[in-house]
Amino acid sequence: MIMKTSNKFALEELMGKRLNPISKVVTPRAGNICYTYDRVSSKDQMINGNSLAWQFERLDEYAAKNNLFIKKKYGGTFESAKTDERKEFKKMLADIAKDSSVSAILIYSYDRFSRSGSNGIFLLENLKKLGVKIISVTQEVDSFTPTGSFQENLYMLISKLDNDMRRDKSISGSKSIIKKGYWPYPTPLGYTNMVKYATADKHMNVINNQGILLRSAFEWKASGKYSNQQIIDKLALKGLKVTLRNMAWIFANPFYCGYVYSSLLPGELIPGKHPALIKEDVFLKANQISKQNAISGVPKNLSRDELPLKVFVRDLDSNSPFTGYQNKKRKIFYYKTRESGTKINIVAKKLNRHFENLLLSFEYNKTTKDKLRLILLNKLSKKMANNKVDSVTNKKRISELQNILSKLEERFVLNEITKEQFDKFTSKYSEELNQLTQEIKTNANSSSNLEKAVEKGLKIAENISQLWVSSDYYEKQQLQYLVFPEGLLYDKKNDTVRTNRINTLFHEIAVNTRGLDKRKKDNSQSNCLFGSSVGMTGFEPATPSTPC
């Protein structure tokens, strides 16, 4: 029996809805209205350099050339991009969430946007959900395509890698200078540096009038007759204002008795190159009394290392994010769902252990590192290939354009064409030539960046579970969002954690590690996360994971 056409269509429509449930498809905002953001890293760069002016000019030129209307400009000051707690930056993000007419943020380059790595990726994802795209003058990618999204994430990782390498160099230099007895930090109260704007080994710290007053403060403290507050009051009468917290720091700082120290060299006291404000016995006596009268009321850090998965993990059924608390009587930390009406409590150590075990899926046998690196480079290069222009074809076309331009010049010299014709066609072909040259350069940079990103990813994954365990609260958060940009879902019924999105690089590390390391045992948790149903950031949109 032949089914009627109308019934057939109705059935197809019904089955289509069941097999393909309606999902939120993120589309870019329409229009040509944008914000701009530019910054430099330091006050000195802002005052003495011309980087900001250069960025302003390039952004204006790009907007004019591409028919973009700049509604508002943000930045224009010095803000470090190591964290995303920047005043101008946060203001821009808040405004763009309210103003639906703005379709893009125009920046000079991605390292101007963020150098925080995983958190930068997280910001890009959230802007994308609003339909807002990032337009970089120097790194043009379409963030709403899978490959473009991957390239954006890559730029974030490279910026973070660059910061980490600078930090490593800075720390090594600081350690070296401290070991020689120099103080590479801001000059402590009571001293004046007579050689400003020079490296620490050239500083000349001398005791000033405030230092003479602080010398008296140490002597008062060592006598045992005065509390910290009474000493602060006595100093204030002499014109020196010090807070209670700063007073405690001054009394505990061995710099004042002629030594330098730093958390970079824990447990080491090194004789300093600066003059001592007081004698060692006075310093020790003052601190013995100080320990007996410890200051109370110092603000406590509300971000607990015991609860790093707050907000990052959500309840599978209600999508409610977890918050945390401590049962003070039992001295046990718990996660619980934030929204009323949900009743999920889980011991923090248990959920943290779930996450730690999950991270083990990314760790690999060090003997397979070279093979794994080659596999990753090969696979990720292929994934990026659909966005690359054939360099051979480009070079051939560049050669053709150069010949055309040469002939145009010759014809103009021989008066075979007018100046107007010469200018018109020269401009046209020169623009195409510049574009092709830039594409070749971009592809070459992408290849180099990919190698750096793979190397950085392998370094992190090598011992990622212990890296997470040994990190502080904020470092844990960064690592979590780097690997799982959309966080995790906790399935109470099966006592497992799941995700819809995994960073492409780490997904490939986990999948290929399981293939190379025959000793690695599969488990239901890793099967949930690394099955074919899980979406990966950068190449294809997220797809719902199959329940385990």
C-alpha cells in the first residue's frame, strides 16, 4: 500500500523533530556596528611609547576600509592582559551584553584582547553565545566557523605561552639578583632609591627621614611597652601615617635589619647591599613580642582551595551550578546546588577525586611522547587544512601578478596607457598581490603556532592530574576551563561527571594516548568523555553526549 504524500510528509516532520531536537543555534549578530578595544601593558608604555596611537590608527583605518561603524572606543590606557579583571575591559563586556546593536569587537591583535589562555578562550565562547565576533586587524579569522574558532583558541594559548616564557625568564633573573643581595621589588617605606629607573643591581637605597621614625618604632616595639596601635598613633603625631596591617609587615620584614628575602627563594636570608635601619637583636626582640600580639581581623581569602569546582560543575538534571560550604562541626567541605528546589550535596573530596581521576585520561607514557607529537601535528594539520589556501597556487598567482605589474609599468613608460589607467590597474593588482602574500605568511605562522600549541599541550598533559592538585584555587580554575571550556555536569544517579565540550588539542591527546599506551585501562568515565558523541571546541559545534 502506498502512503499518501501528505501523511508521508507529516511523518517525516514528526520523526525529524524526535531525532533532531530543537537546539540553540548561535548566529552572529547582524550589522556593521562595533566597539574597539586597545591597551598597553604598563604606564610607561602609555606615557612614553606610541603603541596606543599606532593601535588607534590601525583600528580606524580598518573600520573605514571595511565599512564598520565604531560606536564606542574602550581601552586607551595601560591594562595587563594576564588576567581579565581589567576596568576598561570589564566595562566593555558589560556594555556589549546590554547593547544588541553591536555585532563585533575590533582589536589590533588577539594578545591585546587577552593573555590569560584558558580564561580568554572562555570569554570568546561567551561572546560567541551572544552572537558577538572578535575582529583582529592582524589575524583575520571567522570565529563562527569551526576552524576559525580553533585558530582563535590557538592564539589565546600562544599568548599565554608567551607570557609564561616571559615569566620564567623574569623569575630566573629575579632569583639571580636576589642571591647577590639586591632588592628587585618596590623600595620599602623608610628608604629612598637614589638611582631610579635602573635595574636592581644599580639601585642605591638610603635611609630617609621616615626611616629614622621607623627606627624609633622598632625600638618602641622591642621595649614591650607599646602595642602596634599605640606605635601607629605615636608615629602619626610625628607626621608618619601607617596602617595597622602595614605596621605588622614592617616589623616582620628582615630588610630593615639588612637582609633580602623572597618567596622565590623560600627559607633563604641573604645579606643585602643596602644599609640596615636597625640592629639584628632589636629586630628579633621586636618580632618576639609581635608574635605574642598577633593582629586579628586580617581579611581572609574566600576562594577556598578545597572547593575549586564551584560554578564549574553543574547538576545534570537542573543545570544548577554548584556552590560550596564547610560543615564546621565535622570540618568537612561540601558542594551543593545553588538554586532552591534542588537537593544535591556531595562531599568536596569525592567530587574533586572524580575530576582528578578524569584528568588521568589525558596523561600519557613519556616513552610515547615523540610518536604522540607527530600524530597530533598530523591530525590537527588535517583539521585545519580546509581553511588553508593552497600555497603553491598562491605563489603561482603572485608570480603572474608581478609580471602583470611589470608589463603595466612598461606600457605606461611607452605611453601605451594613460596615468589614470596605470593607477587604476596597478592599485587593483597590488591589492590582490598583498592579500595573497599575507595569506602565505598567515599559513606559515599558523603552522608554527600549531607546533608551539601541541608542545605546550603535551607539557601540561604529561602530569596534569598532579599539576591540578598542586595548583592554587585560581590556577585550578584556569586549568579546568582550558580543558573543558563549558565546565562539567554531575550525574547524581550514576555518580559520574560528563561534558559536552572538550578542548580539541586535549581531546586528541586523550584519544591517541589510549591507542599508543596498551597498559592504559579504559573505564566508563573516560568512555563517556572521549566517545564520538562528544563535541570538541574549535572544529565542530557541540553535540549532546550519550548518557553512560
